[in-house]
Amino acid sequence: MTIRKAAAIGGGVIGAGWVARLVLNGIDVALYDPDPEASRKVEEVMAGARRAYEKMATEGLPAEGTITYAKTIAEAVTGADFIQESVPERLDIKHKVLAEIDAHAPADAVIGSSTSGIKPSDMQPALKRPERLVVGHPFNPVYLLPLVEIVGGEKTTKKFIDKARELYASIGMKPVVIRKEIEAFVGDRLLEAAWREALWLIKDGICTVEELDDIMRYSFGLRWAQMGMFQVYRIAGGEAGMRHFMAQFGPCLTWPWTKLMNVPEFNDELVDLIAGQSDEQSAKWSIRELEQIRDDNLIAIYEGLAKQNGGQGWGAGELHKDYVKQLGKGASISAAAAKARATKPKKVAKA
Amino acid sequence: MTIRKAAAIGGGVIGAGWVARLVLNGIDVALYDPDPEASRKVEEVMAGARRAYEKMATEGLPAEGTITYAKTIAEAVTGADFIQESVPERLDIKHKVLAEIDAHAPADAVIGSSTSGIKPSDMQPALKRPERLVVGHPFNPVYLLPLVEIVGGEKTTKKFIDKARELYASIGMKPVVIRKEIEAFVGDRLLEAAWREALWLIKDGICTVEELDDIMRYSFGLRWAQMGMFQVYRIAGGEAGMRHFMAQFGPCLTWPWTKLMNVPEFNDELVDLIAGQSDEQSAKWSIRELEQIRDDNLIAIYEGLAKQNGGQGWGAGELHKDYVKQLGKGASISAAAAKARATKPKKVAKA
């Protein structure tokens, strides 16, 4: 199953990341975003994503899909079989936007929400056809990071969970279906735990943001790019395995090894401290430069992992191998279509 | 400054990892471990590490140092300029072992402790010369992961912190000096926070260990192999920067986004659940196979990152480039020494 026509509602960093992934997969996207600057912002993300895909897609790329800037949600979602909502994280806004999408989208379209934290069941009351609403929670940069957490609400049907999984996978992603809905799902729960602890560490002057970043990227970050914590700890347990590991480290749970019984007060002083240290670490690069460095690094990691596991690829590397092949297949199949498309303008001006 | 003769006290997974890193850097190591199986276990780790280094060291390797199995701590540390302690995580054992090391080690030797959590100030009362004790906390696999957290106690002098930093760097590591000592330092604080949250997620049936691992390695693990969380979030803040990011996500701190106000009860049921799911995920590989997969993946990531940043390398990749060069330099400089060494037995039998 593939996406024929997509709609994106909201064109911020995440929304534009979705647009980029879709368009670079050769899919036409209609975008609705009331921001008068939307097309400029989306084109900036597109430029970065295009650069990354040209580097990554060693077997070719399909002809780019078109981006249409729609004037209304109704106009954007009409005829779409896949709609991704990426509007601000406020339940009242989500309700308003989702009701509008629901009223005009084809009945069998999948509606995915990019929310980082809101439970789908809390959004479903806004929809007359709530069975097709899923959370499809991506990670920035959406065009390069493969994970999408799929979360169904009380009224989501298995049919639409399965359909969502297929559609996300068809654009090179790694869908993981979360078994029970909770706020913030799984990825952001883990990120939030680490973030809270990190704020304490900076606030208490144990380390600077640069030192903390180095501690991550020279140790467990390298582990987690290829194996998650459970597989890593299984190895740490040695031949005695996971049980041994847990027996050894279980007691730490009662030791004062985190500050997580509490959260740091979020005040100007903390913001200044962290923003100042962040400038010291990174102000030498523009955000655009940092994005390019990050994207190049990610592609290098994918390519390294793609050669592992006896040439089959490992983890994100295995997925990357398949994705590159798929993008290349698109390129050859659509040779004629690409030619036809090349005569169309790449970017349709705001209607 | 380089290490002339090293001593390792304790030859478990971590201790043997230190032995491997030292020996593969061409340094002779005297090991003390009362376990009658110590030499077999160390040789197993050595075999894995040797395999990894042969793969990684594209510019050659120095002649391997020798391993001497000492009968006493006194025998192991005599004449050593660098001693690494990796005995079990109990303060009484640390005290006993460190007192013995202290009594027999040269006065200017650096004593590093591999402890994951104990504060150096809590260990220093056991030493007559506490100024040279630092925590040098590594990450498994010690021979491949570069990070070492250096933590000084109340009585550690700057001279020895600097010396420790130089010695660890001389064997290809990335030392980060922690500014204030706290239990579990920085890396394990972050790991413990994520681990506690992960236990809740599994216990509550939100996901399985394999799903959680996939969520990590297809998203933020890929980020953190090359940039830490603060640099990543700086990018997420866009041109508005870190201040904008914090303003946007600060409020989440008061939302119920983690279970970290509490810790899950550590009982047989939880151990069974996790160990069972871990078997489903990984029992198809032996621990040895998993180690090789992990090591190959790490080397592939290093090599990918070594080509970034205009060829200068980025993060662990930049360090890798230097390390490979350094190992190769050792190989050519010590051509004569290597020949001489080749006539000595590689592994000195237990004395």
C-alpha cells in the first residue's frame, strides 16, 4: 500500500519535515498552514532535505512530488488518502483542526497526528469518524530519522492501525505500534526522564551542557544508535544473561542515583544558564550548518550500519539499505513520469 | 605522557576490558584477580578485543603488551605508573583493595577506580596518599567506547587529575572531568533515569523490551551517537535557538510525563517479564555473537563519522581517526621492539 496524495496540516519544523519526506518519495502534498511565511519556511526545510537525500540516495530518487499551498484545511485534505496533522500542542487547537480534517477527508483516509504527548483518545471526541485517527509520532529530522510511534485511541480500529503502519513504512519509516496509550508514549517518556535529570546536572554545576553532550556521544549514544538499552544490558550480563544483570543492578533503584523524585524549578536563571552554555558550545555554527552536520552524520551512520550483519545491514542500516533501493526503484519506474513531471513547476505557488 | 607499566586490579568484564585496551596499545599489564578462572575470562575478552582492533586499526597496531597474572595486589602494582581498580561495587571491598594498592604503588602512580557510583571522597579515607586517587569511570566495552569520566574527591590534587586525563587520553579515550562529585556521576545518572522509566514502561505493558529497544535505536540513539541532547535541542529550537526550545518545552516538566516520582518494585515478576522478553528478542544470538555484532557496528559508526566535518572527523569519528593514526605510529616506531617482543610469549602463564 502506498500513499497517492497526502495532506499536511501545519508546516513548522515537524510539519515541513513530513512534507519533505513525502515529496522526496515522489508523493504530491497539499499543505495548509495559516502562517504567511509558511512557504519560505517549508522551502528551507526542503532545501536541507533535498541535499540529504541527494547524498543518501545512491541508487537514485523518484521525481519529486509537488507541494500545493492550500487556503483551507478542506481544500488540503480533499482527495487525500493520508493526512498528517502537526499543529501546536494544545488540545483545543487539535480538536478544532481535527474536526475540520474529519469533515472533509475521504472516509478511508488515515489521519495521523504528530503530537508528542497527547493521547489519541483525548483527541477522538472531535471526530465523527474517530476510527481512522492515530498518533504517528515522528522524530526530528522527520525526513531522516526513521522511527514513527503509532498509537491508537479507544476508538481507533485495527484496520486503520494496520493501514497507518503500511503507509508509514512505505515512505521508509520504522513504525512501532505502542500497545497501550499513555501521555508522551515511549520515546518521549525516555527523553523526558533524561532531560529532567540533565537539567539538574547543569543547574547543580556538575557539568556544562557541552560536557554532558560529550558524555552522551562518546558512550551510550554510540551504543543506542545500534542496540537499545535492553540488548546492551543483556550483553553486559555476560553468559549469565539478563537475569544476572538485573540482579546486579536492581538494588541501585533504591539508591539516591537520580534527582527524579522532583523536578528543577523552571526559571529565567536556569534558562540563562543553559542557553549561555549552549552558545559557548555551538554558536560557532549557524543552525543551518548544524543541521547539515547532523544530517551528514546520520547518513554516515546509516551507511556504516548498512554494511554490517554479513552485508544484510543492522538496525537503521538495514532499513536504510531497503529505503535506498526503494527510492532507486521509484526512479527507474517513473522515468516517463519524471520527464512529464519535470515540465511541471517544482513548487506550485501559493494558490 | 604515556603509560609505561600498568596494573589492573579485578579482571571481570570491566577489568578485562581495561586490560585489553592497555595491552592492545602495547602496554604491559600486571593483573591481580583472585578468581581461579581469571585468565580464561580475560583471554576471552582479549580475543574479542583483538578481533575488533584488527578490524579497526587500518594503519597498523603496536606489538601487544604482555599480561602477567600476579599473585598479590602488591606484586601487581609494584613499579606501575597507572593502576586501574575494577573490583565489586562495595565500599568495604574498595577500601580494603585501595589500601593495599596505596601501600605498594609508586608514590606518583595514578590510581583510577572503575566504580559506577561511589564518590571518590568516600574511598579516600582508605589511602595514605589519597591525592592520586581518581574515579576513571569507563563504559562497556572499555576497549572500544572512548568515554572515561574522571572524578576527583576532596583530597585529589589537580596534578593527578591532569595526569589521569593525559594517561587516559594516551590510550585513545575521551576523558571528561566532572566538576563536582556526586554519586553515579553524569553518565550513569542519565542512564539510571532512562532505565527507571523503561522498567515502568515494560511493567505496565506499554511496550516490550524489543519494541523499546527499537524505539531507541531508530530515533534518539542515532542522534546521540553524534550530538548530545543539548546540541540536538538547539537545532530543534531553530533560528530562535535554545531559549525558544526551552520556553516551548519547559512546561512539560510539570506534566505527568514520567513515572519518576517513584520506582517500580523490583521483584521476581518484573525480572521474569524482562528476562523472558529479552530471550525472545536476542536468544537467537549467543552473547559472544552479540558482542561481535556490537563491536562491528561501533567500528562502522566510528568510520562513518571519521569522514565527516570536511574530512576532519566529527565526535567519536574524529577521535577514532586520531586513535587509528596513533596505533599505527606505535606499529612503525616499535618495529624493533615488536620483533623482540614476538620472541617473548604473548601470554605469561599464571605465576
